[in-house]
Amino acid sequence: MEISGKNILITGGTGQIGCHIAEQLLKEDVKKIIIFDNFSLNTENNINEISKHSKIDIFKGDITKREDLRRAFKGVDCAFHLASLMTLHSHTNPRSLLDVNINGTYNVLEACQEGGAKKIILSSTHSVYGVPLTDPITEEHPFNHRSMYGATKVAAEQLCQAFRGLYGLAYIILRYATVYGDRQHNRGRNSKFLLDNIERIERGERPVICGDGTRSLNLIFAGDVARANILALKSDLVAESFLIAARENDTEGTVVQLLLELLGADLTPEYRPNGQPIEKHRFCVEKAERMLGFKAETTLREGLIKLIRWYRAECQS
């Protein structure tokens, strides 16, 4: 899809990935970038550097409110849909995931269809695969989710397929591994693991690992994920799904050791009992490389350095 001269909307545009997308789009010849967000997570600082740019419009709205979306989508050519509730809400308020991740996605797709937008990139998750049945996991792995979060993302993906069949709306689905980096949120298990341990190490406390440290983490930098989104929008592909992940996994133990090194701390990890199975699955990234031309470029060391720099500037000030 040619994006030159286009008006592009980003739901959840002040979030970790959304603001990276907006920043990268400013390097493209687009007409307007509409950052749509309800600002409920106090993420305004994420867009401070670009908020005054002439190509940026900021729209405060909620995807659960159809009228907000109708107004925001006037004149929009294409969209990235990132706004959602994440895994921790599965435990605290599971019904809210239905309202936001399913009904909210329907509202976004409806606003695309009614407003004349031609293509949408949906942010999904590897959680749709749930308990792995094959190794490595590919895009064709069956949905085997065990969480409310995974279930709502499956539903969101199916809604995209329905709108394609009914109205011809073009879509691409991106299923992320664990996204990390500057402007890190703490609304998922693995992202919370990173932030909690950085905080502990900075306080001079031992980092905590639940289990023996061999649990797999596939960490992909937020800037790389944003680039994958833009590649997906630019492509002529429709009705495709892609795993967006790093080529290699790390373990919790190796990640914590690298954090200790980068933070200059002489501490030993504290290992605590873990009642959950040890996850060691891998992701196959061949399809995204072959069809989108996407490869993760940021090394774990580079990404953690950026995360630590952001943490010290924004969370300790």
C-alpha cells in the first residue's frame, strides 16, 4: 500500500509501540498522523517530543465509545489498532477485556468501514497459541490459549476476518513476542519481570527469578515492532498473520545477569519457587522475513541499555 499523502490513525497511540510507530511515520511522506488514546495510563510523556509536530493530531477518545471513533476516523485512509487491555487485567477484571479487546475492536473496525479506511494493522499476541503443541511455533500453530487475554485476541483476529469478508476491509495481523524497551509498560508478566528487577537492582536489592532461571523469554525491541507495523502497512499483502519475534530466545537467568552487568551491580539473583511449568518454546520468524522483509535488528544488550536509560530518566526523576 502506498502511504505517501495518507492520513493514518493509531489507536493506543501514546503507548509503548504506538509512539514508536508515530515517530517512525514522521520520517515517511504521510499527510497526517492521528494519535488516538484515552490517556488512562498517563502515557502523555511518551509523545512529548512529537506532540507539536505539524503532522501530528492528538485525539482523546475511547475505543469503547463509537462516537469518539466516528469523529476520529473522518478522512482516515488506514489505521494501526494497538489499544487493548493486557494480561494482568485477566486476573483483576476479566470482563473488562471483553469490553475493550472485543467490543472495542469491533468499534474500530466499524469506524474503518464507515469512514472509508482501506487497511488496518491489528496488534495481536503470541498468547493466542497458548500451550505449545509444536516447536518451533509457526503462524499455522492452532489456537491453544489458556487465558482470557489470549481468547479476546483470537476474537479480535476473527473480527478482522469477518470485516474482510463482509466489507472488503484489508487487514494484517501481527502476533508479538514480549515487547520491551524505552517507555516500558508493566501490564504483562514478562515486561513486569524486567521493570521489577531493574527497580530492585537500582535499590541495591537482589533481583528475583521464579524458578531455576531457564524459562525462555523472546524479547523484541519496541522500535523493531514499530518497523514491522509500517512494513505491514506498506505491503500489498492482505488477510495474513505474522509472528513478530526475535530470532533467538534468551532465558530469565541470562537476562538478569545482563541487567546486573549493565547496571553495574554486584548482586546474586534470588531464586524463588515457581508453581508453573517451565516455558522453553521457540518462535519461527521465517514468514515475516520472507514476506514482509522484517528482521529484528536491536540486540538484547542494545535494547536493555535503552530501557535502563529511559528508566533512569523517567522513573527516578
